[in-house]
Amino acid sequence: MNAALKTRLCEQLGIELPIIQTGMGWVSGAQLTAATSEAGGLGILGSATMTMEQLTQAIERVQARTKKPFGVNLRTDQDDIGARVELLIERKIKVASFAQAPSREIIQKLKAAGIFTMPTIGARRHAEKMAEWGVDAVIAQGQEGGGHTGGVPTSLLLPQVVDAVSIPVVAAGGYFDGRGLVSALAYGADGIAMGTRFLLTRESQVPETIKAKYLAAGVTDTVVTKAIDGYPQRVIVTAIVRALEGQSPVRRWLAALVHAWRFSRLTQTSFLALVREGLALRARQELSYSQLLMAANAPMLTRASMVEGRIESGVLPTGQVVGVIDELPSVEALIEQIVREAEAALTRLRPRSTDDDARRSETSAAFIEQAAPALAPLSARDGVTRDADEGTCGRETSAASSEQAEPELARSNPRDGVSRGTDADKRGRETSAASTQQNDSRAGDSPADSLEVTHERRAGLV
């Protein structure tokens, strides 16, 4: 594996790959969490929608499936948050993640027990505040992300957060493959967190009919709306979302009261405790009363689709990447594919080095050395042909030059011309005799050889 994929986040968490599966309510159960960790990433249980008993059972199931590190996502506004923190400490959970900002007290208690704390943030100032309070890392989620999300795209939020804090930063919002992982590392992040991509795997507990609805969505089939619970939330556009956006405030608040009552029963939280949590949350996060009333809408509407499979009465939280996902691989196959894509991207980005040039030169030299014996006969034949052609051309050129020069010499001095001509004839006869003697010598005593040489001489070949 390429060394660039082994970040400080991997070292601090004891994981093989800087890939995190987020803790999605109603989605991130024991099976998905364990599969992610077992495949080399970090799986996170979505405990915000679990009772204390359900969370305990989920942790036990994960620990029975894998010995590798995993995390638990917590809601800081739950009235039993103290007991949940104690449970994580008792079970030696590696990571505690938060969708909301945890308090200083919670951070200090978790860190004292050796638990890695990692909240999700949507703005640079939030990252700076969390780092000041002592968290170990932050997940910076951009606008492309699913569920509750901010207004700044990941490509702008991520570099701001990386520049603002020294702790590890995990990029979220818009990631689904190895190219995205490499781009996040190039920005300075220490890994990526993905929700929608893991929701659309075989180990996800979401009903198959709902997964099919996700796979059918395009990149423009999502919307960020406040109609669900008063916060901006990215969901797939459905009939119920359009209906919620068209409701009057009064009808929306009445529906929210019903959802709050149902949510209190599902999570075994008393209605009065839910009200106290809401008031405390409003004080910390400056919520309006309408937002407070609608706070239970999101988990209940999400449950209707993600657990009960009722598209007509539930919402489908999603990242915008839903439009580029068209398959349901296993978690193991998904992570292996992401690694292959990341390594291919890193190879494309690698600059050519002098070592590469040297290796190419050595390869070329070896090829030439191997090919030389096969090319030698061809080179020899070409050389003979060229020599013969050049010799013939030379004799023809010499003869033509002599023919052109003799009349001119004769006109200038006839006597000299006769003399020169006689001398030239004499030298020619001497040369011819010498040539004949050499040929006879080469031919030896064989009559056949002598006849062949004589025939060639008459034909003008020698």
C-alpha cells in the first residue's frame, strides 16, 4: 500500500486506512460498524436513536464480530449522556464522535479515559473552539454532505479548517471513491468520513426498497430544506418533503409535537425530560421555539423510511454523492476499491525522477543487446549490397568522365593526346593483365572456377 495512505489518524486510532464510516441514526448498526472496522477503516455506531439497553447490546455485537477499533456517536443533549459516557469508558471504546459540540466536561472525562474525541463541525470557528477545548480531531463536513449540513462547500471549508487547527482533520461531504480520498489528503486532511456511500452497501440495515430509491436518485435530486426540523438538512426530494415545505407553521408545529411524543417513547425518554433537553439545547445553540418544537421531526421521519421502509411518510437524508453511486458492494469490496483508486491516482501524480529515466535507459540497452544477434545478418546483407552498388556507380561515373574529357584533350594537343591515349591504353592493358592474374590465382586449378570468372568478366560483373 502507498505510504501516503498511512496518516497520523491511522497511527493515533490504530487503524489501517484513513476511512471512517459515520454514525448515522437508524443506519449504522452493529453489522455495518463491525464490517467497516474489520475491513481496515473505522466503523462508528449510530447511538443517537438507541436506548441505553440497545446501545449496550450493539457494542457487544460489534466486539463479538471484530477485535479492531470502532467508535460510538453520541447526542450531547440526551438526559442519560453521563451514563453513556461511562459505558464507553467501561467497554474501552476507542472513539467517541459527536454531531453536536460536546461540553468541556465530557471532553475531559473521555480524554482522561483514553477515548479519542471527534466532533463534526461546519465552520472554521467551530473547529478552533473544539481544538481549544481539547478534542483530538474534527470532522469537517461541507455543504455536499447528507443530513444536517452547513452552507460552505467542502472544497472551501476543508482548507480553512486545516489551516486553523493542528489536530487531525477528517474531510466529509462529497466523498465516495479513492480519488476523493487523495484530494482530501492533498488539502491537508488526515482522512475522509462517508455516510451515504456506506449506507449503500450490503451490510447496511436499511431496507432494500429504500436502497433502490437512493440508487435511482441523480445528483440534482436532493434538496437542502429547513421544513423538517428547522435546520438545513439535505434529503432526497420526495412527495412528503414537498408537502412539508408547503405546510403552514401551525400544522408543522402540531406534527412536531406528535413526533416528539413518539420519539420519547421509542428512546425511553420521558416527555418532560425531552422538554428539559430541548430547553438546554436552545440555550446552548440559540434555537428558536419553532426549531425546538420541530427537533423530534428529523429522527421520527427518518425512522419511518430507514427502519419501516415507508417512503410515503418518511424522509431520506443523503449526501449529494447519491447521484454518482449505482451499486451495492460489500463493505470489504468497497474499501478495497477505494484503496486501488487512491493508489492509481497517486501514481498518476508522481513526478518523473532520474531513477525512472535510468531504468528506462537500462531497459532500452537490454532490448538492443537481445535484438543484436537477430539484426546482424540483415545488417551484413545491407552492407554488401551498398558496397556493390557504390562500386558500380563509381566505375560508371569514372567512364563517363573519361569519355567527356578525351575530346577536349585531343583538341588542345593532338600529339599529347595520342601519347596520353597510348599510355592510357598501355596502363589499361597492364591493369587488365594484373586483374586476370589475381582472378586466376583466386580461382586456383579448378576449370569450373576459371570458366565462372571468365563468364563474369564478359558479363561486366567484375
